[in-house]
Amino acid sequence: MRVLALAIFFFLLIASDSPARTLEGGVEIQSNSAHEAGEIKEQTAQLDSGQNIQPAQPTWIKGKVFSNDGMFMYTFWQCFPFKKEFRWELPAHRATTIHVRPDVLKYWKGFKPEGSCPVICTPIADGKYRFFHQRPDGPHGYLERVGLSQNGFPRYRYWFDDDQANSSSGRIPTD
């Protein structure tokens, strides 16, 4: 208890010695027109998510595909019932099932199941994968390894297949 009282005392002592900073600045309306500038009645902030920016298609992907800045994922595994996420990379030598989250799935133009969507992911080369859903109109396309997330998890970009021939045929054809 005595240690707690001393800690609070020193905290208050240090806090009172630091100079208070005031907010400085102002708002100025500049207008080149001859009439008086009107009063702002309402202002709304909007987030520019950059989702309309189309990144350059990688040269190793053949056909028509699309992606944007909202189509990323990081990979991890969990030991249920715990919520802890462990770093995990997609296997480089075998197919595996992954789940496409709804916030990425919303960009798919075909069949979208409720919740997350399981897809089969097969490696093409180092850091390059194909994925497909069991339904012919389900999500399919490519995954590209693009480094690490802010927390050090492997990060991948989705490239959804936009080719009408592949969209109607189901699984992505092999080369």
C-alpha cells in the first residue's frame, strides 16, 4: 500500500512539472470570388478505402483477373477453443483448404455462400497459388504472396478470375 501511494505521488509530481501544451491554429476561408463565402451547415468525413484502385496484374497470371486493396488475407492456425492465432504459411507442395472471409468474398461476382467460403488452394510455384470452390460458379482465381502483415503473419493478395470462359466452367483449368 505504501508503494502504491509513493507511485501515485511521483506520478503526480512528474505530471505537474511537464508544461501544458495549448492547441494553436485557426481556420481561414479564402475565396477568389467577389461574393461572400457561405456558412458551412454540415460536414461529413468519409474514409477513402482505395478499393477502386486496380493493381497491375502479375505476368505469371494468364487470363483476365481483378483485385483491389480490400482483397488481402493473412494466414494462421488456431487451436480451438482458444482464440490465439499462430503464424502459418500455405503449403508449397500440396493442396489445402482455406476459407475466404466475407469481407473479401463480397468482391466475387458469382455464387457467395453465407459466412466464410471454403476453397481448395493448390501451389503453382513459390508464393503463387490457384484456388477454386467446388461449385462451378463459386469463387476461383489466384493467390500471390506479398510479404508479411503488420503482426508478422504471411500475407497474400487475392486475384479473382474474371474470364467468362473459366467462370462458367468451374475449376480453373491446369496448364
